[in-house]
Amino acid sequence: MFNKRLVSISVLMTVGALSFAACGSPAPQPAPAPAAPVQGGEGGSGPTLLAGTAKANNAEEKTGDWATGSDGTPNTAERTTARKWVQLKATKAGDLNPVVVNGAGLTLYRFDKDTAKPSKSTCDGECAKTWPPVLVTAGSKVFLAGVKKSAVGTVQRSDGSLQVTIGGWPVYRFAKDTAPGDTKGQGVGGTWFGVAPDGRKAAGRGAPAGETPPPAAEGQKPAASAVLFDAKDFSDNEPSQGVSGNGCKNVARAGVASSIAAAGSLKIWSARDCKGKSLVIDGDVADLAGVGFDNAVASVFFG
């Protein structure tokens, strides 16, 4: 009898607790699962990719590729400040053309002992002091001029940091390159080479011939914005202007663009309101004269 009473009391207490929860007090919820770690490699979580140069995107002074440390070089720059943004720009440096440089004009390199598929960095410790990896965080920005968005990714290094990749290849600076245009790292040890915009070894003196191209990148998606430069080769020595949105957009200063940076495909027109002569472009164009559109863009169609 006593046991039956205990059972009855227990049942009543349980029913009462359930009724109380239903009347407004929330029932205890399970603790949320921990966030998944950032995945390295192409297509994983990573930085925001934006068309145009750092200057055209109004990057903050003394941050990102413009950050320097106590010795006046980027080698000793404060880590958090230096990783705010990175610029990847295709241009000419020394005998290499085209080769990718950063926002300070310093040549970027790839290492033959790394792999691109899958992306893997093997330069650590003392190696990484001589060849500083180009590092970002999930909140960083990467500005692209002459480098397709589909070619850019990240890989997780052994210390957990994220390194930028081009065509799957992890990219680095060379600590002894101190001025824009320096290519002192080209051919070092027969394993270090300037990196081309598609991840291959940049063409020029010291680059081996007959390299097999990497697998073709996925097709370009429609661009949502573009940066038009008054000079060719995405030069910041002259003005630039941005345009973005959906559908047809008129350019603020028509008929002055000589190069255009866009992370995807779009259509350019020679007259306002998307009229006149037109041309579909797939990403960046370093010299609009080469496609018959120098100083001729008046409007852009996105979509």
C-alpha cells in the first residue's frame, strides 16, 4: 500500500511539472552544439572576395598589406592588423608577366613541395619566416584585380591559420623582397616561383617550360559589382569608380575606363541605359583596348 502511494505521488508530481511548463515557463533546452571548425581548402569558409584594388575599395591605411612593424617591413606587422585584408593583383614584376602581387606591390610565390589538389602547405617554422604565408581570417577581405574569384580559396595550415590559395596553390611572400617589383625569390632552390593569376608558375626568366595547367576553374557566375579604372592594368595611379546592383546601371563617369575588375560575368555598353555597342566579359579585363572598348563604357548590365 505504501509503495502504491509513492508511485501515485510521483505520477502527480510529474504531471504537475509538465502542466507548469505548458503554462508559460519554458522547458529546459539542450545546450547548443559547438560551432564547427573552419574548413580549409577551396570552397570552404573563408574571407570575403571583392572586385578591384584595395585603394579602389577604400581599404584602411596601415592595415592589411599596408601594415608594417617595428623594422618598417610587413614581416613584423601586428598579426590582427595585417590579416584584415589582402590584395591579389595580376601585373608585371621584373621578368615575370603576369604575376600576382599584393597591395604593397610585393610579388607572391608558390612552392613546389606544396600541393594544389588537395591544397596543402608544407612551409612551416623557419621556412615560414623566410617565406611568410599570405594569411587571412574568416572576417578578412580579399581584393581581386586580374585574378578570378573562382581561382581563389584558403587552406588550413598546421597551426590552424588560414592561408590564401590561387588555383589551389598556397601563396607566400619572400622576406627579402622589400620593394614593389622585386622578384628575388624567383627560382630559389629550384622550388619557389612567382604565382600566375591561375595558380601556375608565372612566365618569365627562371620559370620552367611546359608546366601542366591546373584543372579548369568552374564557370564564372554573374557579377554583382565592378570597379572601372581610368588606366589599364587596374592602376591606382589614376581615378577609378565602382558600379553595382541588379539589371542595367549607368556609369557615373562614362567613357573613361581602360580596365575593369569584376568577380563574375557582366555586359558592358557604349551608351547610357544599356544601349549602343555591347560586349559580354567574363571577369577582369586588364586592357579594354584589347576588346575594342577603351574609354567607351557608359553602362553595365548585371544579371
